Amino acid sequence: MSYLDKTLEWSNTRTLLTFFILILASLIFFGGIGISFVSSTYGLTTPAGMRWMQFSISLGLFLMPPLFFAQIASNNPARFLNLIFLPSYGAAVYTRKNAIKSPPLWHTYMSLTLACFGAFFAVDLLAQLNQLIVPDLPYFQKLKIQEEEVRQTLQTLLKETSPSALAGNFVVMVLVPALGEELFFRGILQKLFQRNFNLRFAVIATSLCFAFAHQQPLSFIPLFFMGVLLSYTKYWTGSLWAAILLHSINNGFALFSSYAAGGELQYESTMDISWSLAGIIPLVIGVFWMRKIRQQHKEIRR
């Protein structure tokens, strides 16, 4: 059976309305189940209850709507969401002749590794910049207060060090956000933006939505940067798994750093700026390498 994408025949209004209804229904359903389960089992203010609430909200808001939408919109949800193994570059079949010409598989993974490593330093450098330019306006001050409340909640979760708490924190702070947010932003939003505009606009618009959704003014610039990097990673590799992997590693590094600091979230930079600048070199190499590999695959397919 040939691949079918129904959204190509839908109007933009129908596509967006369908996705919005799925988000609303999923959030009400999974959020409602989460509140009911947590209030009757753990209590809403306990660390375990907070962990389950965060899990259910992430599930209802980010993870499930894209999966439901892909089921409705296509006869091949995995292909619709670009959940295909690396390296894909949009090519389903490689001939023996082309396979010899293709860049080795380890090139893709090595370039992705360099980009992951360099991104840590770039985020740290941009965090330092972000601290200097947040406007001292009432709206941003309100967001800072909200961000501090979220920070206190997360630090409550990080204070627990039992094996079950560590595993739970890894799931709700690393795996679920990485998978859900990539499905939502890069899997659906970027695809919809790119169909109506060019790639650059789609990347910028998706990254802005990604940064605004976190409601963290003190981290807006690093979040926007990560959104751009994740969007281009998905485009260059042709696979959403690459962006999910990069996102997971970034989240895991943040969680590890917090535990290493005694359960304190690291919002402010603790790294010398010269190290941050030097660390960007692997990022630049990785990004240009990924881009070059994609160009090589495009030439092979001609």
C-alpha cells in the first residue's frame, strides 16, 4: 500500500483545528486521570505526586496529541512523523553502487556526537548573555516569579535520591520531555510550517514556539538556540530520532549537573567564558559535517 498523507488535501484551518482539538481532549483526559490518581494515591504536594502530575501533563500536552494526529492524518504514522532510523535523508532504498559512495554510517553518529558535546558549551554561553538582556518590565518579572515556582518544584523532586526517585526523575525530566516535545514541535509543527513557508521560516517559527512554551525568560535565548539546532538536526538527518537523541542527552546532562550540585538547578553559568567559547568548536564541526553528509546523499540520489 502506497504512503498516504491526508493533510496534503486538508485546508490549513482543518489541519490546525484537528490538532488543537486533539491537544485539548488529550490534556483534559490525561490531566484528569493524573489529578484523580495523584490526589487519591500520593497527594498533590508530595514529590511522588508532583512527579506523576508532571508525567501526566507532558503525556497529555506533548506526547499523545502528535501520535493521535499521525494516526488520523496518515496510513503510516511513523513515516509521517519521520520516526525512521538513521541515516535516512529521505531515501528508502540504497543500491549497492550508491551504498559504496554513501558516507559511512559512523560519520552521521560522529557528527551528531560533536554537535551534542558542543551544544552544552553554546547553551552555557547563551545563558550568560540571557542574564544580561532580560528586560526589567512587569510582564517579565511575573514570568520570573513563575519560573522560580517551577524551579522550587523541580528542586523538591531532585532532593530525593532513592533508586525509584532517580528513575522517576529520569523519565519525567529527560525521556518524556525529549520524546514528547520533539514529536510536538519538530514532528508536527515544523512539518506544518514548512508546507506553507520555506525551511528557514519553519525552523525559526518552530524554535520560537518551543522557547515560548517553556515560559522561562532567563533561558529564552538558549532554548531558542536549542530549538534551531534540533530543527536543523531533524532536517539534515531526515530522522526525528536524531533530534530526540540530542534532546535527551541535553536534558540528561542538565539533570546530572543538578545532582552533582547537590540537587540545585543550574540556571546561572558557572563556567569560564573562554571554555564556553572553545567548546563551541565541536558544535560548528558537527553542524557542518551533518550538513555536508546530507548534501552527499542528495547528490547520490540524483
